[in-house]
Amino acid sequence: MMKKATIRKSGIYTIDLTKIDGDGAFPCPKCGVIISPDDETEEVYQIVETKVKGDDLAEIILRCNKCGSTIRLVGFLQQSIEG
């Protein structure tokens, strides 16, 4: 019965969007699959949660569908301040 309780542990990674150049696409820190904001199919990743501060997007939490890693996207607030 303990085998059912065992959950495959995958990493939790944080990506700061202010450090990404280009169109916002980046490789998964664990498996390297390209995660693109233009991909709306949910084949590569799924949005698990969005966090908002006031009226501004603060963080998005994604799950990589290839390796199961959790990826926190941060840096939205800095972009809205600069923009």
C-alpha cells in the first residue's frame, strides 16, 4: 500500500522573466523542452495557478507536461512598472 502513496518528486524552479531575452520563450530547467507564451495548446505545459497583486499579475505557476516540473514565472510586476 505504501507504493500508492509514493509520488514522483519533480523539481520546482523559478524563472525571472526580466532575465529572458526575445519573445519570452525559455527551456524547461529540468528537461529542456521549449516553453513559449505563444503556445496555447497545453501540449507542452499547463498553467496551474496565477497570482495577482492588486490589479497586476505577480506570478504564474506552470507544470511542464514532459517532465512534470513546476515552474514559477516571476518578474511581471517589474515589467509593468517599467512599461
